[in-house]
Amino acid sequence: MKFQSSSPALLAFALSLLLAVSLSCESKPEEATKRSTPEVTSPAQTGFIELPEGSPTLAHLTVDRVALRPIRISLKAQAGKILANENRLAHLSARVPGRIVTVTADLGNLVKRGDRLLLLDSPAIGEAQLEFRKARTTLSVAAKALERAKALVDRGAIGAGEHQRREAEYDNARADAHETEEKLRLLGMTEEEIHQLAARQLPRHVEVATVYLRAPFAGELIERNATVGEVVDPNKTLFTIADLSTVWVRADFPEQQARRLKSGLGIEVRVSAYPDETFKGVITYVGAVIDPATRTILARAEVPNPDRRLRPEMFAEVTLMTDEQSVLTVSRQAIQQAGNRLVAFVARGPRSFESRDVTIGEASKEYVQVKTGLVAGDQVVTEGSYALKSELLREQMPTGGPL
């Protein structure tokens, strides 16, 4: 009886178990189908951008070809300064001790070679002039004695030995006269002044025991330390003269750029006094050592300065242009910063573009070297690449509201 009474319950349990198994079998094919279907990848994930037809962005896009191009790389100096050309710079002092009689030049004067700067009264120059006049007199006497001896030896009045002695005396007198004449040149006397001093009777206008300090070349007086009546010696600088028609520019470059520096490269110089002008020059010297304090290397350039607008000690902004080199390049406009990546957009169709991660190298004013990410012949977007970058970033933004 108990078995019969419990049969309906067992039957109900079996039916419910059979129904659950049936439902489970029906759900498994659907899940398998769902797992086997691939997910659709967004344009941001693939790197492709498809602009809709009629998009206003298309009207403003231009493309350029990736190609090998010769470029000049510009290097900026960390510091620059205008200096006087030391090959055309002179610190002038008296060659002998003396007293300044007159000063005929002043600070800032433009002078020519040989112009008189001051007159110096010096006992030392007076002694040298006196020695010169005595040597000239001795030479004249020796010349006459040699002439008489030559006439006498021809007539047999004197022997050959006496003639040779007179000839030796003349040679010695000539050597002494030449030595005293050279001494006057070294002390600053000109050929005309020496010629006047050699006259038998000195002209009235010739001043003795005096010498002029003269300009050694054309230039500008940039320093004066001379006062009338002052007693000076050769250790004191009386004038500094500089030819500023050319100037030197000192530029300090980081040591990492040392391999690119060499003589003959062109530079561009700008100074704050003339912000809209560029002065051009050529590197003439590259330092052999690195400055241990600043870790820079010195490069010196010569810059024409015919109107003397560049002045020594001016600070300068110096840009050096390297030699041309042929590298794979693209327009600078084509490279965009997207987060922590650099990207360029390659045209794949009238409205299709592929973003490429790129690495770049050296850059000129118009082009930048491409190391990876692009190949020669790729057509990349230049003008309008920023709009494509904005589209790329917009597609990468998360969508949907809060759960």
C-alpha cells in the first residue's frame, strides 16, 4: 500500500528531472554558437579611420609622399657671444720709456694704418738717433778712405794689404749704420723720418728724441689709457685698436653634438639688438677638449660685420647648419602626438586612412627623418592630420552610461 501511495510522487520527480535535462541540452548549442562568433573590432583598435562621404574634413586634407630627401639639420648652441677678431686686435704700448707730449686720437676714432695716435718724448730714442747719425758719419769717412786707397793701389803707392784694411773698415761701418737704422725702425720711426734724420744738416721741422705711436692697421680705437704729461713704459697699454669689419662668434654646443661640428659649416647668428635680422658666418675652429664644468664643446665662427653693428660682448643665439644628408623623410605636418605615441596617417582610399606608430630622428625646418613605421612611397596626410588624430582619439573614448 505504501508503495502504491508513493508512486505519484516519484513520477512527478522523474518528470521534472527529465524537463531540466531537456532545457539544458537546448541551451548548450546557443552558447557554443555565441562563443564561435568573432567579436567585431572597432576602427580605433585596427588603426583604420573611415570618414563618411561628404565629410568636411576631406576637403582640407592634403597628402605627401615619404621619400629619400637631402636635409640639413640645425643645431642650437647652448650659449653664444660676440668677440673681437683677435687676428685684427692690437694692444698698443710705447716701445721705449718716455713722456707723452701730445695725444692725437681719442676713444671711438676710426683710424687708418700708420695714423699717429700720440707723440712720445724719450731719451732712449734720442740716444738711438744719435748713434744712427754717428754711424752714418763713420760710414761716409770709411767710404772716402776706401775710394782713396783704391786710387793709390792702382798707382802702386800703397800695397794690397792697406787697401784690404780700408775695405774692411768700410764694411764694418756699413754694418753699424745698418744696425742703428734697423733699431730706429723697431722703435717706431718711419722710412721718411729716418731719411730726414740721415741728412747732413737736419731740417728745422725734424724733432729729435721723439717718436710717434702709430696704428698698425685700420680699425676703431676701443680703449685709451693715455694722458698728456704722463710718464709711461712698455708695460702699459696706451691704446687698443680693433678691426670690427669681421667679428668672432663663440658658441658652446653640448658634447653629444661634437661629432657634427667641423670647420667650414655655416652658422646663423641673432642678437637681441636686431631681433629681425640674421647674420651669417662660417665655423673656423672647433675645440679639441670638452669643458669639464659645462660639458660643452667650443666652436668659433667668423662673421662679416661691415657696418659694425655686431659689437664685442653681445650675447648671441647661434644656429649651426650641418652638411646635407639623404634620409627617409616626411613633412613635419604629418607627425602627430597621440598620447605617448607619435602617429602618421597613411591614405588607403578616398576616405580611408590607416594610423601608423612611427619613430623619428633628425629634423630640418620642413622635414623630419622617419626611422620606423613608414616606407618610401607611402602617401601620408600632411595638412589635416590633426583632424584625423582628433577622430582617432574620439573613437578610442569609452561610450555608454553607468551600469
